[in-house]
Amino acid sequence: MSGVYVYAVTRSDHPLRLDGLRTVGGADGPPRVVVHGPLAAVVSAAPPDLRPKRRDLAAHQALQERLMADGSVLPMRFGLLAPDDTAVRTALEQQGQDYARRLGELHGTAEFNLKAARDQDDLLREVLDGSEEARRLNQCTRDGTGSYEDRLALGELVARQVDARQRRQAEEIVGRLSSLARAGVVADPSKDDFLNVSFLVERARAEEFTAAGRRLAQDYGAAYDFRLRGPLPPYSFAA
């Protein structure tokens, strides 16, 4: 075998309902299990040309969600390869205590990811409404009476105000949801977003957390775009 693709680590007594699942790369046969002591890794043959194609990303997540439905799982990020089964067993042996500890910490949980963006025109109006200096500089720019220095000052002032407002709103949003989660991890947002945060939520509170996310979107209004995804495998908390 040229290599193995690793999906997840779990306990060896975990229900492993792998029949009917597609493997990353579409290899023949279902995913299989490599066991060492109390731990197991779910693997399949490594595809010869591994790329993040949509169908393979879907296969990767579908397998992890099947495992999550039956208990605690350490999900691996898409694309993790090992040379062979021996290397996988060695990893289970050498990192066994750490894997077991993290499986215990993630028991009965799932990840929810929230991304948030705001209409830029709405944000600019708020900045101008809240700053007399910004309004003055903006008017000078619009009517042509302002200098190059005025335009530069306006850009710098708006950038500072936008950053401050978005940071404050991000903290407020995370604060409102944190009480419903065991933990949270804030990641760098994309260009259009001002917030990208993942929460570790007890599965028993998944509906409560989702409802809180909907209320949040309603409270902030149509100028905001909230995208809440979950329950997901707890990628952000597995390391």
C-alpha cells in the first residue's frame, strides 16, 4: 500500500458503522480501522492525486459525522496522510494518552461555526453619524474643497472607526453566545467578514445554541449577515 488516508481517531470500542460510506478518492471497499490498544484510527487507501474536490470533502465530513452520531471522535483535517498502517499504530501508541484525554474532553460535544459580515454602506453611515470630524472631511471630499491631506485623513479616520466598531461588535457577539458553550476559538475572518468564531457546544444544548444564533441575527437586523453552521465535527478543538 502506498499510503493511508486518516479520517479520525476514536476509542476501539466505538461503534464503527462504516458500511455504505464513500472514501476520499473513491477507493474500492469501505473505510477500515487500525487499532492499537484502546484507540482506533479510521483510514482508507490514500488516493494517488489528493486534492480538495467537493465530493472528497463531502466524503471526509460524512464519515466523521457518522462516527460522531455514536460517540466521541477526534476529527482529522482533510488531507492527513500516513505512510502505512504501522505509522498509524505508532502514532496511536506514542500519542495515546493525549488522544484519550482529548476524546474525554470532547465527549458529547459538537462544533458550531459562526461567521458574520456587515453591509459596508451601513457601517460607513454609522461612522459618519458618530464622528463630526469624519462628516466634515467627507463633505470636503465630496464638494471638492478638501486637500489631498484631507482625503488621507478621512481614509485613516474611517479605517480606525470601522476597525474599532467591528472589534467591539465581534466581542459582543462572542459574549452573547459564550455562556452556551464549553469553549470558543476565534479565527482570522475572511475579507468580507468581521467575525469567524467556533464554539464547542454540548450536543444536548445544540437546539438552544442554534436558537440563540437566530435571535442574534434578528437583533442585529438586515444590515448584518450571520452564517451559523453546525453541529460539525470539532475540528477547532481536536488539536
